[in-house]
Amino acid sequence: MTTTPSASTPAQPKLHTLAAVLSLVGLADSIYLTIAHLTGDDVTCVASSGCSEVLSSAYATVGNIPLGAFGALGYFTAFSLAILAAFGYPAARTLLRVVVGGMFATTLWLLYVQAFILHAFCDYCLLSASLTLSLSVIVVTSYLLGRKHRTAT
Amino acid sequence: MRRYLPFVIIGAVLLVTAGGGFLLFHAKTSRTSIKVATGKPGAEPAHLRGGENARVTLEEFGDFQCPPCGIFATTLLKVERDYGTRIRVIFRENPLAMHAHAFTAACAAEAAGLQGHFWEMHDLLFEHALNWSKEDPRLPARVMPSPGPNASPDEAAAGVRTIFAGYASRLGLDVERFKKDMDGEQVIARIKSDQARGASIGVDRTPVLFIDGVLIPFSSFNVEALHTLIDAALAGKAPEPPPPPPSPTPAPPQ
């Protein structure tokens, strides 16, 4: 990774800071789900009614590892890269796009599983999905702004 | 300084996350206590599946040769799948003397348990109970206490023992060790401990189920009723078995 901060458009640090904040929310969500899984705690849904079905389904783990743990890892990585990007590290911006791209693809798959296989939704999973979609919008916007800035200069 | 600031932020978040996660985990596990019926402790460690730290405990006393136990095993498996790690299921041995091969089956399950495959053998025994239960029914039963001096336990249950050894082989167990363990003191002691626990809390038949230490009537041994009881227990309420159905009233005279 390039360790020298580089110039960016004025809006990009703000976007990356927003991405870092959203990643923190996602991190908290994922950690809560992971701990609930590990302790066998009941996760209560408020807006939807399928928390039990989703979180105890075969899709809620990979091997013996709860999916939330992977989510936590993804969000922490996204947070770290967003912070570095906000401080002007250009390689972090590129890596952030890759990581968020992977999270976006995973989110689409999990939404498909909830909608068409389990026929049940879970609030915490939907929160995570909306955060990942927001992160995707942010990194794409940041990328487009950067490209426009480079073209202009 | 600004050059290092992002790394300081990342490190701080990592520390807060790890610390917060640990505290949350600790808080949740420390308030989780295993609620079971009070009585003699039973074999330790108990055979347990589901969430090790789950809030709700289902403790079953079963006999592998009892037909209702076999049916209930299917029901319970469905419930286990529905609740995943939110419930903890304990199986206790209670082979009844009236079933010729129940004790041998319990020995097989416990011997598989010594190789870390109790539940796999438990599932196989229930799944194929109709097959092995019919095996050479003329053979005398091997029941607790030990058979009399004229009956050789090995000869008495030879047919089913061969079948159980086949199951052990299918599960990838060390079959020779399995056969040896089936007659071992450790296995017998576990079964006796479970039976002693059962006797101490009034278990006199099979299957018997306790949810968080509350005896559940046989009429609730179906998926819907168990869901209701478990949901109540998860919500922090003591599971309340439904009242017995009202006795039929005589029809009014025509």
C-alpha cells in the first residue's frame, strides 16, 4: 500500500469519513449477531418476524463460524480502509472499493437467500444490507468524483 | 503526527471492539445458567447439543428401543433445527427393562460417545430402531442389574451387537475399541448415573422431557406445543404445560 497521503477532491474525505461511520455501525451490528449466535441468545426482531428462521438457518454459518463474524471482519476492514482513505491514502481508496464490492456481492446473495429460500427476513441482516448498499453508493460516488477531478486537472 | 493519526484511530477502534465484544459475551454468558430439575447429577459431562450457553435447556430421558422415543426423536430433531443454538438439548439414558436390547443400545451410544460420536450413534439407533429391535427377539434381555450367572451378556445380545458394530464402522469409529468400550465400566457407570438421576427426579417411563427443569406432559410432545413452551422459556417465563384436556362429559339424554 502507498503510505504517502495524496491529494483528493474536497468531498472525498467527507465521503470516506461517512463510510467509516457507517462501517462502525455495521461492525456493532455484526458483533452483536456473532455474540448472540455464540451464546445462544434470542435475537428479537422489531420490524420483521423472521429473525429466528434466518439466524438459526443453515445459511447463518460457514462451517461452524457464524456469518456475523465474517461481517465483523468485513466491516472492520472497510472502516480501516475508509479512515486511511479519508486521510488521503490513495491505495486505501482502491482497496476499499474492492472490499465493499465483495461485501455488496455477499449482501445480494444473502438478500436472495432471505427472500427466495428462507422466505424470512431479519432486522439486523436488513440493517447490514442497507449499510453495505450505502457504503457501495459512497465508494462509487467517491470514485466518480476522483475520476472527474483527475480529468479536470 | 497526522501521518499516524489514522492508525491510532484504527487501533483504538480495534481495542474498543475487542473489549466491548468480550464484555458483551461475558455479560450474556454469566447470566446464562443451566436450569435443570434438581436431583442427582447424572453422567458428566452430559451429552449435549445445540447452544452450549443457550438460555433454555431441554433434558430428555430416553430409551433407544421405545417406539414413542423414536417418534419423539424426530420431533425433537425438528425443534432443534428450528431453534439452533438458542436451546441446549441433553440426552439421558433410561433403558427400560421391558425392552430386550435397550440396555445394549444405550451401551452402544455411550461407547460411541467415548469416541466423540454419541449423537451420531443416537440418531442412527433411533433411525434404525425398527430393524435392530427385531433382531433375534428370542435372546434374553440384558437388563439392569447385570444378568444372572447363567446368562452371558455377550451371547444374549450378540445379534444387536453385530448391528451396532456395523453402525460404529459406518461412523468411522475404531470398532474394536467400540466393542470393548460397550462392556467397559465407564459406559455402565454413565448409564447408571443417568438412571439414578432419572429416579431421583421421578422419571419412571420414557420418553420424559424437562424444559428448564419443568416436567413436560407427553401431550405436549409435538412441534407446535414445544415451540410454545420454548418460546415462553426464551422470553424468560417458566414453561407452563397446557392443562390436561377436560374429561368427556356424558351426552345429554335424548
